[in-house]
Amino acid sequence: MNRASPRRDVPPPTRLLKTPEGGARAPERVFEVICLLALMLPLLLLVVLIAQAFTDGRERLTWEFLTSYPSRFASQAGILPALVGSACLMMLTAVIAIPIGVGAALYLEEYARESRWTSFIEVNISNLAGVPSIIYGLLGLELFVRAMRMGRSLLAGAATLSLLLLPMVIMASREALRTVPQSTREACYALGADRWQTIRRVVLPMSLPGILTGIILSLARAIGETAPLITIGALTYVAFLPDSVYSPFTALPIQIFNWISRPQTDFHVNAAAGIVVLLAIMLVFNGAAIWLRSRFQRRFS
Amino acid sequence: MTRVDRQRAESEAGSSDALASPKMRVEDLRAWFGRSEVLRGITMPVAERRSTAIIGPSGCGKSTFIRCLNRMHEVVRGARTSGRVLLDGEDIYEDGVNPVRLRQLVGMVFQKPNPFPMMSIRENVLAGLRLQGIRPKNRDDLVERALRQAALWDEVKDVLDRSGSSLSGGQQQRLCIARALALEPEVLLMDEPCSALDPIATAKIEDLIHELRKQYTVVIVTHNMQQASRVADYTAFLYLGELVEFGRTDRIFTSPSDPRTEAYITGRFG
């Protein structure tokens, strides 16, 4: 830069507070509109999808639809086994995935020392969360259905879904545990509490809303999983309710998949109605997560 | 600390009653974070039922020093120590000493008030016991006694069920003091307890320390020299991880023997 140059690099400040553009400059506005479009586009697609499913399936959205068994007559077919199957699957999955996932997160956050080994594990947990779900299905088929002889049962399905959820549950739980400030932990230690007492009475209660939110959101994802369940051989036509964890089963997404792949258009209406039910369930799950988070946030702030 | 200084400190210790049988005795204490040595061999006594101030510029190891007195230093990853810290003649770093039990005897108050956010004021005071799974019978008496000792009772006696984090910063800090006192410790460590507080709240905590030192052995870290001169019977000046000077507070502030101490207390650095 030429020092002798009298030219200023920065234009002299103007004393006028009002500019021709008003509040914001033009590029600022353009950027804002682009961002708004980026938000509206997926939102619009989502609304169209839901509206489409709703109008297509409206005529079959009756109480009978929820409480009937599948049938070869589209107008008489219902989703009861699929609904019950999905519910059982979710409960079993939660029972398996929550203790293991939260336990693993607690170990990594509270006990593990920093070493190559732990950072190797940490990286791979994040990688596992990105593995396609059909891979988990293949693993479940070989490990649970065949090697452990669980058969094509609810238990095998839940175990497979648990594998799929574990990375997400672990990561969400670790995130929640990290929100507990170190100073709070130190306050516990300084009061003569050991690690377990600190975790049980302070760290877990404080991070519980975050952990629960993560668990609910990952369960909401699992309830829509189709590929791994088809891979392990969940049935597509079930005319009974599961009576034990070893019972064969079907689930909502599988029922929908089955109906959609039929040539008769009447079954497509059933599929649309099933999609609306599935979306409603997911909405309830996500709503619960939001409610939990806001409720506890108010209590802690 | 030179040999002459150490002899002087020793002779001072010998001549003074309170230091004849100190509550704690630190011997050649060294502490590290990873590879960096933050305490370079500190030897000093902590007088019983007196207050001892640790002063020095930022980064001199004051906080690390006080955290070594109840083994809170080792809670941090990569932190370690060597040397001896005697509590009533027993080395707290000896094998077999349970740091959890030690911390029940040597309580601590931190720089930032840290009441438990999900607990009420009452629960916060009882937290030390509840954490250990103890359910005391005379809970109300215990809460009142601890809060009175912390000079907080009159302000909170009608709102004991409110959240601890609803209090002001100064009140929260006194709640933390009450929480530490409820365990009836023998030594109370305070790591810059007033640094996050306004002057009025600071004055209240200082008054409180005046009361507490009659009953407890108090060690307080402060970067505020006026505060040290107001609340401490003994003062230790730390600089770059070394103990430069230790002695009675009035002596340290009126006739420091080390030029670095003099430079620091007259405000020439730090």
C-alpha cells in the first residue's frame, strides 16, 4: 500500500442516519429472502405430502380401520396387528436400548479417561449412526434370527432396532450429560459425594430431560423403519396379535409398504390412511419431546 | 522461598501459639497440569481456628494450592501432585485415604456460586447429606443452624422451598457456604468466594468469615489484598507457583521481608 496516498480505503462516515433503502441494505434483504425460501420449500413439500395422504386416505380413516385385521378385501382391511406390533416393538426396543445407551454414555462422559481407545470408540459411534438401516437388518438377520435362534420374532425385531438406535441414544445422552456444568459436579465432590452419588442424585436428574428428548426422537425414527424389519423377515400379512416376545409380528410401515405394492387402487387408499396414522404417531412422539424439554427448561432456569 | 526465609517462617511458627500445632501442614507440595508444574514445592502451616489468606497475581497457583488441600485438584483430567499435606498429622495423600471422606472434613466454597439448580434452598443445605444417602432426623434444626451460621437465615426463612437459583448472587454464595457448613467440616476452603459478587455482598461474606474463623479453620484464596488484610490472621504470598512469603497478616502487609511481596502489595505488579 502506498503510504503517501491521500486516498482513504474506507469511505468517510456519513452523518445521515436515513438511507434511500431504509432500514436494511439490498444485499441484506436478498439474503434474507433466499434463507426464507430455503425454509419454505421443504415445509411446503411436507404440507403437500401430508395433505395428499390425508385426502387420499380420508374415507378409510375410521375406528374400524384401526381395530380390524388385514383382509383381502380392501374395504374391510385394518391395521390392528400392525399398530399393536409397532407398539410392542417400540416398548421392547426402549427396554433394550435405553439402559445400554444411557449406560454407555455415562461411561464415556463420566468415567472413561481420555485415550486413543476412547476417542476411537467415540468416532465410531458417530459413524455407526450413519450406517444404512438395511445393514443393521442384515446383521440382525444373521445374529439374532439365526445365530441366537430368536426366529422372526418381536424380540429379534426389537434387538435389531435397538442396534440401530444405540448410536443415536448414546450421542443424545452424552450431549445431555455435557450440559451439566463441571462446577456442579465439583460442588458434589466437594460435599463428599463419590462419583456414583454425584451421577445418581445430580447429574442424571439434571440431564434427564435432554436424555429423554433424545430417546423419544430416536424412537420416533425407529417407528418408521421398514428396511431392517423386512430384512429380518417380519410378516406382511398377520391375522393375529403377538402373544409373546417370540411371536411373529408386523409393523405399520411394513403394512403400508405391503398395501402400496398391490395393484388394486383400493389398497392404495388404505396405505394413505396408514401413512396418516403413522404420521400422527410420530407427531405425538415429537410433541412429547418438545413438551418435556420446555417443561424442564423452565424448572432449571 | 530462600533458606533464610524458611527459617524465618519456621521461627515465626515456633513463636506463635496458633502455629505451634497447626490444623494442616503442607510439606513440599508440587502440582502439575499435564506437564506444566503449577506448584513448585510449597511448605507452610495452616493454623487451627484461624483464617489464612492465599494471595498472589493471576496464574500463581492460588486456586490449585487450595484445591490440593481437599484433593479436588485430582478431579481434573491430567492433574497430579507430589509432597505431603497433613491434616491433624495424617497425610491426606497417603495410600488408603478416601478422598470422599476427606472432603467431608475439609469443605469447599467455589469462585462462582454453584447451588444445585433443581433443588430448593432447604434441599441445597441438606444436599451434602442427601448425596451420601443420609436422612437426618432433625432436618429443620440442621437447615436453620447452617443458614444462621451463613448469615442467610433471616433473608430466606420464609422461602425455603424456593429454588436455590432464585436467590441473588451474594445470597447464592452464602447458600453454598451454608451447604458446606451443614456437613460440619473442620476446615473450610474458600476459592475467591467474593470475586463474582458486588461490594455489599462481599462485605457480608467478609463479616461471615470473621465469625466462621472462631469455629472453623478457614483458608481463603483472594486476589484482593484489602480483603486479605481484613479477614485473614495469616497470609501466604504465592508467585509463579512458589511460596514467596508466609506470616502474620499484619506483618506481611506492614513489613514484608521479600522485595517481591513488597512490590505486589504496593501494587507494582499483579
